[in-house]
Amino acid sequence: MSNDNDKELNDYLQGNSELSQRYQPDKGSGPPAHLDKLILDAAKNEIKPPHMPRWTVPLSIAAVMVIGVGIVFNIYREQGQPLMTAPESTVATKARDVLKEQGEMENRQQIARPSAPAEPGRGTSAINRALPSLNMELADQAAPGRKRMIWEKQEKKTQTDDSQDKQDTDVAMLGATDTYNYDEKTVRSEKQPAMSADLALDPALAPVSVAEADQVTADIELPFKAMGNEPGWSLTISEDQIELVTSYGQEKLVTSTPEVITTEAGSRYLLSAEGQALEITIRDSRCRDSMSGMPYPRTVKVIMSDKTLSGCGGQSVSLLLGDEWIVEDIGNKGIIDFSRVTINFSEDGRIHGLAGCNQYSGSYQISGELLSVGLLISTRRACPEALMNQEAFFLELLQLATGFDFDEHGALIIKTKEGKTILIRR
Amino acid sequence: MLSSVSTLPFMKAEASDEELMLSYREGDAKAFEALYSRHKGALYRFILRRCGQPAVAEELYQEVWMKLIRAREGYTVKARFTTWMYQVARNHCIDYYRRQSVAVINDQQGSLGIEAFEDQQSKQPDQQLELQQQTTQLMQLVEALPVEQREAFLLREEAGLGLNEIAEITGVNPETAKSRLRYAINKLRAGLNQS
């Protein structure tokens, strides 16, 4: 039968079929004349603007190159910087010691980029974000520098003869193109033994080291809000002022925002207001509001002369954003083996994922103590019945979400109206 | 090499679609006219019968040509012009229905959802009536085909494309394209024999 079919199909494809002949008379109709005119006119108009002279092409390429190289150069220089601001950086530490001796200790960041031009700040980091692949490349390039610095540290420990009298920094090893000059005493990598070459070839360390450096210098996002209970208090840190409201809103303290002290444990603000000293510590560790049960990304402590306030801070939603969550349990019923159910929360308030069979999407909102999910829509593919049932159950529960929490193992629990839960994990 | 096409007018009559498009890129409006008149009927009918009622078809038809016109400057010969043109047409058609539909989102495994929706659309009663009055029996049978089969048939009949090109345009493998076309012609034959 399939042979017959193939023969018929082949005849048809060769144009020997009655079907094609009968279709012919139907070919008469075409587009209306006004469309013909409209399209042909548009085609003519498109070529009306005179062609750019040929010489403008190389010129524009050259212009792009100049700008592009400039950006790359800046990113490159920027990228070298976290490596240097990392606390373990031998050079930076060394340089600080030197400056301390000279009695002109300044903040570490300035030392770390002595020849960097005007404050690079946010603008450059935006470019960094926009060019992730380039950053990876740069991180790779920067990696050997870091490795070598680590090696140098070891070397220095073993080398008791302190021979660095007047040496220059090996600039290239820092992955930066500027000439760093730390006056008197600096580290020099002279001839590297085989060991450093080995280390330099290991590609695994590069992104890690950059990420580490970023973490240490990670700022808290302003305005930063925190609050606690019993007695209720709230704290708002903005660019220029800190406002602390205590005793259920009866006492209010406003002061200008001092320099933040960033340590590995977190961020700290030391301030004095109305004659009393205050210390605010913000730790990067998950926190649950003792009244609402809502989780927050930061744990906050305010130490005052007569009391200590504990509470939570940051944006709850930041706990949900980021990588995809994999659903591990739906309403305590487990999940069908090998079925894939996922949830993604995005910054623009959208939720989407795979429901096991179909894809779904919708919106979500966090307000006060509540997580709510708007109407979910999904594709309409059919799957085995059990999977379809699980999917329907999952979507129904997700639609009824009221809040979320973390269990002791770090899994996220989405709570729903009827006390049912969805357990998800990254 | 490319400009030689436009400097040799006698070649116009036999110039390939790709050569015409290249000439148009170089600023030859006549080349575009030739290209347009070569394809206008088939493309219009493909859109009309693939995508629905005349008002929609006209809008889409215009959009497709505008897209081709705007692509002029960056045009290079990567594939057959017809393959590209019908691909653009098909995508516009699918996008159109995607814009119309609220409850169905695209499904990565293919656009089954969209196509099902389009089929629902094309079965609206007043449209059916219109089609009955305007088209022949064969056209009614064509209209009644599922969209994938109808598409394959139209690409064959209107655009004169082969299985590989149909497969490429519709984003399936040639075997699938073949079986769709086979189903289409079998159904059409059966329908014609019945009456």
C-alpha cells in the first residue's frame, strides 16, 4: 500500500497528476492592484536615498573599532581591579603596608587602582553586564595573574631573605594594562619556575576568583529596608540618610548615612545620633520575620546603647529570582519519576516554567506578607494521563499560592490557601 | 560580479530570483519589479489559503513584501529566494495568529497549539459560507485540509517547491513533509472521487 502511495506521490511530484491540472484553473486570483502599486512604490522609495559612497564603509568600520577598543580597554582595566581588591591580594596588602609606613594610609580601593581614571562606578559595570562573554574571556586572561600572585605569596613565605628593595610590579601578571607603581617596596615576579606555569594553565579558578572578589565588595542595594518585632522597629537606609523608627513608631531617629564598612561578615554602619552611638550590622544570611513568617535575604542587627534590635532586611523577592527552581514535591504527593516540573521567577513579575507536560506562564506578586500568582496560561499538548493529572494539580496549587518559606535544608516551600505546599529546589 | 547582472539587460528575462534581488540591492528598481511580478500571484494565494480571509491575507501579503524590501541592503544569497520568501510568509502568518490568540502560547515542540487555533479560526461559520460561494469544489477540499497538509500542498502547487524545500520552510524533516503531502493529495483525491 505504501508503494502505491509512493507511486502516486511521485507521479504527483512529477506533475503528471490530474489533481494539479484541476488545481490550475484556481490559480487565477492574485493580489488587488492597489497592493501591487503600494509595494512597488515602497520598493522604489527604499532605494531613493543615494547609496553611501564606498569610502564611508571602511570609515565607519574604523570608527566602530576605535570605540570598541576603547570599551574593551576599559573593561579590561576594570576587570583587573576586583582581583586586586580581594583581601588576599599580596600586592594590595603590601602596598597598604608601605603607605601605612609613610603615614598616608588611604582606603584600599584607591590603592588598588591608583591610575584608574575618573570613578568607573556603575557605568562600567553596566557594560560588564552587557558583555558577559567578553568578561569570561577577560576573567580567563586575568586568571594566570591571580595564580601567580598566590604562588608569589607562597614563595615569599619560604623566602626569608627579603630581597625586594626597589622592584617594580610585574604589571602583566595582574591582568591589567596600566602601570602600577607602588613606590618603594613591591612584589616582583622574576623568573617563574615550572610550578607557576602549571597553576597558570588551570582554567577552573578564573571565574571563581572574580566572583569571590565581587562578593566581598557586594554592596547592599539602597534604599535598604529592614524591620523587626517586639518591640516593632523599622530601618531605612538611603543614599544620604538613615532613618530608624523604634518602639512601634514612637521614637524616630534620623541621621546622615556614614561610609559603609564592608567586611566578610557583612556590612556595618557606625553612627552617632542624638548623643548615642549606634551600630547597624547587615549580614548576608537568610532571615524569617518572626511575626509574618516571610523570609528575607538579610539578617539585620541594630545595637544601641540601651538595647539591641534584631530583624530582617532586603527584598524578599530576591530570594526567588535567579536560577530555575526544580519542583520536588507537589502537595505531599511526591512527583512522578522523570517528570520535569520547574518554576522561574523573573524580575519583571513573570512566572513561567514547565508543568511536566506543557509550558505555563503568568504573573506573580509579592506584597507585604503575601505571594500571589495571577492567572496561569499554558500550552495544550496532550501527555499520558498520570502526567496530565499531576500537571493540573500542580498548576492549581501554584495558582493558589499565598506565601513562601524555606525549610531547614534550604529548599523553598510555596504555601497555598488550603495548607498544601509545593517544594522546590535549585 | 554582481553588478554585471544589472549592466547586462538581456539577462533580465532569465535572471534568477537571487540575481534579481542582488540587482535590487545594488539599486535597480526594475529588477524588483521583475521579481515581484514573478511571485506575486503564487505568494498571495499561498497566504490567502494558508492564513485565512482576504482582509488578513492582504495585510500579511503587504508585510511580507515590506520585509523583503527592507532586507535589501543586507541581502546575500544564502538560500533560494523562494525558500526565504515563503519562510517569511509562513512566519508572518503564524505570528499573526499568535498576536490574535491570548490563551495559547507557543510550544517549543512545534506550533501545534497555534495551528489548532488557526484551524478553529478558519472554521468560523460566515467564512465557511463565503468560501462556499467563492471557490470551487477542489478549493473547498483544500480549505478543509489540516493546516500542515494544506501548507505542504500549497507550497507544492503554488510555489512549485520540492519536498526538501517544503521541509525546510515548515521546519520539519523531509520524511514528515513527504507524508503530509501524501496525506493531502490522498484526501483531495478521495474528496473529488466522492462527488
